[in-house]
Amino acid sequence: MKSENPTMFQKRLNSIRKDKQITLSDLGAHCGYSHSAVVKWENGQCEPSIATLIKIADYFDVSLDYLLGRTEVAPLTETQQLLFDKIKNFNDKQIQALLSIIK
């Protein structure tokens, strides 16, 4: 039976999994569970153990707080992190030039 009001965990798990194009089976295999177990996590029929939550968070490189909805700070994507690393030492002139390009 599907949960009528999805928890933040259900929403985040589904969203992160789809964003990273990870199948239910792939996530289940990584955590040592079946495809159907992940389906149950996403539809609210059951919840993973704390140890499994840690595996999920590590797999997606997110914090447990983010995964459980305790923070809104989403992890940077690989591309965002690359861009951040490139521009973090820019001076004001370089930042303004970049902003002009983006606009």
C-alpha cells in the first residue's frame, strides 16, 4: 500500500535516484536488497535500517540530514563542483566577466 503523504525521505530518495539515473535494482544491489525493497522504501511501505540509510547516503554522496529532509542544502552535482572549484579563486573582475557571459 502506497503512503498517501510521502515523507521527505521518500521524496528525496526517489528524486536523487532518478536524477543520477540509478535503477531500483542497482540501488538495491548496492545496499544488499532487492528491487522490490527499494520500491517499498520509495512508496512508504517500509523504511531502511540506519545502516542502510548510511549506505544510501554514501552511495549518492549526500548527508543523512539531506536524505531525511533535515536540511535543504542539496549536494553539488559533479559539474557544479567542477565549476565551483574553477571559480572560487576568481577576483572581482573575473567574476564580473563571467557573469556578463552568463547573462
